[in-house]
Amino acid sequence: MPIIRSLGRAASQLLQSSGCGCGVSLVPVRAIGVSPRQVASDASFHSVTFSESDHPRVLITGGLGQLGVGLAKLLRKRFGKNNVILSDIRKPADNVFYSGPFIFADILDYKNLREIVVNNRITWLFHYSALLSAVGEANVPLARAVNITGLHNVLDIAAEHNLRLFVPSTIGAFGPTSPRDPTPDLCIQRPRTIYGVSKVHAELMGEYYHYRYGLDFRCLRYPGIISADSQPGGGTTDYAVQIFHDAIKTGKFKCYLRPDTRLPMMYIDDCLKATLEVMEAPAEALTMRTYNISAMSFTPEELAQEVQKYVPELQMTYNVDQVRQAIADSWPMNFDDSNARRDWGWKHDYDLPELVTTMFSYLGSDSRIAQAN
């Protein structure tokens, strides 16, 4: 085994010293020197724990999406501003750029991502880079590259550098043949979107890397996430965000799902709290690598009735998008998250009335809302 390791190091050094600059050498470097496939089956990986370091060093990929900025804010408050690096391939707004460390990181650029982890001594990685359901169906090749190839890069780097890795999954990881009411953690998963397929792939690959290489992989299946801080990003559940913006601006909302379409939902603060809690949970408390988490479940009609308590004149109409409706009809109506509540004490704070009140308080006091109150 020492001879094999020496040959691997020598080959890696030779390839890295190549002066051609063509980039082709990156493939053999990865295959010989850094892939977990070259690690002994009994290798022992572990993440840095609080007993070894005061705080984790965190990298968030895809950080300018719906959850990344909020997660960075939460983690910086807990671990310190400079211990949490937000990254994306897009230019951040000024308030995001100046709120803490931000760097460019393309998850499809394996070498650059590896350099970021090494140079910044990263110990925790939150991998949020992904194309969501409706957007992914519009560009399957790109979704396949970002959601699957990007994941492979992250898994290899996390295993090589002993990271604690979090990858979110989704209600979209289930399909029309899955139990829908409720949907348990373990059941048949046959999604019919590239987004869902890629998330099932992520769940299984993460579990495989955990048992094969000891990677500390942790994953939560998110329901639809509702936030006042970000605009809808192309997900099937985004109607539940857009309705608040339209109710305040115009008093009218056109929904692309049927009024009786029931889906599990969650306010963003609960989502971020659950993410931090599962990452901080003792390893011995976790009986599985991927957990359902849930807070509430409602239909567009039920949400509209709650919104009308604040904007009584809201006019709700329906123009069903057949693509998104088909996606929603294949997803769970309710999540069974009893394992998360048992293993690491998950408990949500926001039900539907609290959600609506909080959304309107964040989005501003419009005259219609003030009058209703």
C-alpha cells in the first residue's frame, strides 16, 4: 500500500507540473491522485468537530439562491462572520457582498473548487447549487451537468478533505408511485423530472460515500420553502411566494396550480433552523443519512383564504400550467418526518397563520393590509 501511495503522489506531481496549459491533465490528476476510489476501503474519515476547533469553516455553494444568503446570515451569527464563505457564479448585490466573505465558485470547475476548500481550510460544505424543477425541465442538459456532475465534484472533494457535507433534497425526489399522504422517509422513489432524479441520485451517492469512505454526509428533504427575502426561482411551489408579492402590489393573483393541489410547505426560518440542527446533531444520533422534514401542508385555495384576512379584496384566478401541475400531482401531499423529530429533536415553529402574518410583516405595511389589521 505505501508503494501505491508513492506512485500516486509521483504521478500527480508529474501531471500537475505539465506545462501544456491545455487542461487535459486535470482528468488524470483527479483519477490518480484524489478520487476516493483510490482510498483503502477501511480508511477512516471524520469531520472536524467542536472539540477539535472552536468553529467550523463553512463554504456555501449556489449561495445566491433562495436559501444561501439566509443560511450564511444564520451561520455567521453563530460561528463568526469570517468563518462562513458564500459562493456563486453570479454577481452578488452590494448588501450581500459587504455582509461577509464572498467568492466566485463554479462547481463544474473541479480544480477551482478544490483550491477554495484547501486555501480556506473548509470543514463544512453546504451544497446548494442546483436547477429547480420547472427550470430543469426547460434545460435538461444543463440540469444534468449542474445537479449531477457538480454533485460528483463536491462528493470527491468532501471525501478527500474530510468535510462534513450537507446536500438538500426535495419533495421532488418522490414520484407518482410513491405514497403521497403521508410520504415516509423510506419508500419507492421514481420521480419524473430531471431535478427529482438528480436528487435521488444525490441521496444514494451520499449514502454510498458515507458507508464506503466514511464521508459525513447529511441530507434533508425540503418541502416547498417560502421566503420574503427572495424572488421565486422556478420551482413548482413558488406560487406560495408570488401570491404575497402580487397581493400587495396589485390585489390580484393568477395561480398556475389547481386550487385543490395540496403540497407540504415550510417557512424559511424553520428550514434554516432544521439545516443547522441536523448539521450539529451528534453523529451517533443519526439513524439515516436523509430525513424528511415538514411543517405544514396546504392548497392554493387555503392559502388564498388566509391571505384574504389581510387583503380582503384579493382576486384569485387559476390558469393551470400543465407541466407544473403534472409535477405537483406526482409529489407528496404530506411528509412523515417522525424520524427527524425522534432522532435529533426536529420541531417546527411556523404553521399557516404564522407564516402569512410573518410574510406580510416582512413585505411591508401596504394600506390595504393596514386597513385590514
